Amino acid sequence: MHPNPTFRNADTKASLAFTSERSFGTLAMNADPVPLLAHVPFLLNEEANQADLHLVRSNPIARALRDGPSNVKLAVTGADSYISPDWYGIDDQVPTWNYIAVHFTGRLELQPANTLRDLLDRQSAMFERRLMPKPPWTTAKMTPDVLEKMMRAIVPVRLHIEDMQSTWKLGQNKTEDARLAAAQEVADHGIGSEIQTLAAWMQKPPTNS
């Protein structure tokens, strides 16, 4: 997380809404000689104290969990863009990058195999709802033996969330006029991902106030 507290004053509800909408992140676990990473879709529960996900059975993180639960981080990132100093309309500025990121810390553990089908159904239903009016895909459309074979290759996992930290780096350390000027430039010329979303957040950053 960014050390400047100005960028860490976002409303908790905004961070949870962002992560629930995104529902995709990078899972990180300590290991020797380097950390293990996995890029995973996940389901955050309403209380925001659990995230359900699945891993390929051969994934090193999944293999490590056979020895018991482990401390991990789940990083969720979203809109981001390069910010040119010229965009602020004021002197003596430097290049930077604006972005949104939320980190969950907690204990990751394997779940019983008989919970996997329900997890897959819940995950697919959440994303398929966003594709309406397309009729939703469900596991019921699969040939039973093919579905069973594919399910044997993955394992259900649950993250018990103990802490959440967020960074909404949106130019809050600049004057309002400078921040709004940069937001417009991001909308017009941004270099990054989801630049229109980032520009909108830069115009009105979420705060706890």
C-alpha cells in the first residue's frame, strides 16, 4: 500500500464495492526461494470476511495448502493511468501513476471437495448475470462425466480475511483544480487500463469524511 495516508482515506464501502465488482485478483503466498503467485477469480461474501475461490490442483499454492492453512495476501487492482506533469497546469510537478488497489490479508485453506460444485455454480452465476439478456451458462449444460473430470483437476479454497488495506491514488494531494484538470486529460489521453473509470474517480475520490 502507498505510504501517503492521503491516498488511504477511501470509504470502506467503496473499497468493498470495487473488489466485489472486480472479483479477480493476485494471490500471494510466502515460499522459498520466491513468493508464489496465482491469478484468481473470487467471491467475496456479504460480511467481507471470506473470499471463496478455486485453484488448479497442481498449482504450487494448492499443493502447499495440503500441509495446512497458510497466511496469504490477495491483491485486487483496477483502473490505472500514467499522469503527465503537464496535465496539472501548475509548475514543478513530476510524472506519476494513478491507480486503485485493495489488499486482503488472511488465512487460506482448502475446502472439502463436496463444496466445489456449489462454488463453481455461484461464481459462474455472478458473472453470467452481467451478460443478461444472454441465457446464463450453468454447469448443468455440461456432460456429467466431462464436468466430473474437469472438477477433479481443481480444488475449492477459502480465504478467511483478517485485514483489508486500500490505496486510491487519484491526485488527492493536488489542488482541486489541478486534480480535475488531470482527470480530464486522463479521460482524453490516458495510458493504462479502464481510464474512463479512473478519470471519474479522480473527479470525485471516495473518502471516509
